[in-house]
Amino acid sequence: MSGGGEAAGKGAPTRCGLVAVVGAPNAGKSTLVNALAGAKVSIVSPKPQTTRFRIRAVVMRGASQIVLVDTPGIFRPRRRLDRAMVAAAWGGARDADLALLIVDARAGLTEEVRGIVEGLRRGGRPAWLVLNKTDLVERPRLLPLAAELNALLPFGETFMVSAATGDGLDRLLDRLAEAMPEGPWLFPEDELSDLPQRMLAAEIVREQILRQTHEEVPHHATVETEQWTEREDGSVRIDCTIYVARAGQKAILIGDRGARIKEIGQRARRELEALLERRVHLFLNVKERPHWDEERARIRALGLEDTG
């Protein structure tokens, strides 16, 4: 861990703080976190509820270390898994020095967003508003939306950004760096994320499932890294099991003569090799496990707390 004191060569005191990135599903939270971090630390897909647990991304800005906590989208939970995901999101907001509410500027002030604003108001933590996807919205619509949201909860700051294009992100990072409390850094400055490699591998495989399958499969699948074997030549063998709820989902995942699972494995392997900077041998196994999303052990394996 890096210590406190003064930043090398700058004479400025080090600053460090936790920033919870919260919002409704598909607001662009993970895309924003990856863009701010300058590297992939959270999986992204066009489907809502992609992020299932809290992932911390470490961003250095001058003498400030900004620890972004990418949380699951907050929605109305039905399953045990859903309840654990929502609890993780609110837990991230409670534990942070500052909450960033990310709102999809196209969708505007939905009932989901109203509920999150109310939760932030009750929590009493400092909160900033970030209107995202502004590249897809006509400018005259943005100010009234910002005013409407600030009328519900006076946000400390309001930003208009596009995580996809990078517009507005420099200003957001500068203000975050200034707002972090003085104190020692929590992570080494070259560390990008606290996500364990075994969990990273499982998440990269799940991202490909989200991208390559449709309908009911993605949110009824979970991936666990069963084995991580270091090899003498410097490469690594990773064995992952994909659990699905029904036999039909297993058939969709495997595809005709195994074509889909092969494609999922190939794309995930390429991505892991780029992230780990080494050769990867990835082996995938698909198992049917009804009601896995109600099992305490599966939920704990995702890094979530079982809220019952």
C-alpha cells in the first residue's frame, strides 16, 4: 500500500477518497468508470444489470487517488440475487465519501431515478449529479432535466458528460480530485482495480455471454472460476463453469455443435490475454443448476452478501 505524505515532486498533500457510482440499470455507469480509469475494470454490455457486485477502480489525478466504486444498477428486486445486488449498490453509496448519481440523459427522470434520488436524500451523503449520454440528446433538453433533478435533491455539483465520447470527463476528474479528503492513498498508484483475477476471468466470460446471447439467457447465467493453474511456460490455464437455470438455456449457450460456446471462449480468451498480458488457456463447462440465483453459496461466490 502506498503511504500518505506529499506527492512526489509536487509538494501537494496526498488526497484519497471513495466515490460511489450509482444509478438505474443501463445509465452507463460501467462505461463511465472504465473511461475515467482509462482501462477496462468493469464489464460492459448494452443489457441492463450487467454489473452484479461492487468493483473498485483506482484513478490517479495529480496527488489525488480517486477510488471509484462501480455498483450494480438499482432496481426493484425480485430474486435473492436481485436483493443482494441492490444491497451492494446502496452499501457502496453508504460507505463512500461522495456519491455520483449517473442519469441517462435520454431516459430522463424515470420512476427508478426518482427512487434513487430519494434514497440518496435519506442517506445524507454528499452527492453530485452526472447527466450521461449527452451526445445523444439535444442540448436544450439538458438544463431543464438538471433543474428538475436538483429540485428533488440539491446536488453539490452537476456535470454533463458522454462516457462514450469522453466529452466532459476531464472537468469531472479535476473536480473529483479537488474534492477528495486529504490522507494517504489506499492502493499502490499502479493498481487499477481490486477485482481478484479469478473473478475478473469469470466476469470476462460473462460479458461474452451477455454480448452473444439474447432473451432470457444472460441474466440467468453465472460464471465461476473453478481452477487457476500457473504453467511453467508463464501461461495460465483457467477453468470456468457457467451455471444456467434451465436445459433450454444450456442448449442456447452451447449452440449448434458447440459453435456458440467456442466463440464465447475464444473472445473471452483474447480479452483475458490482453488484460493479463500473457498466454491464456481457457476451458469452459456449462452446467444446468435450477434456482442458482436463490442459492446462498452462489451469491457469496459472486462477492455479494446474502440479504435473504
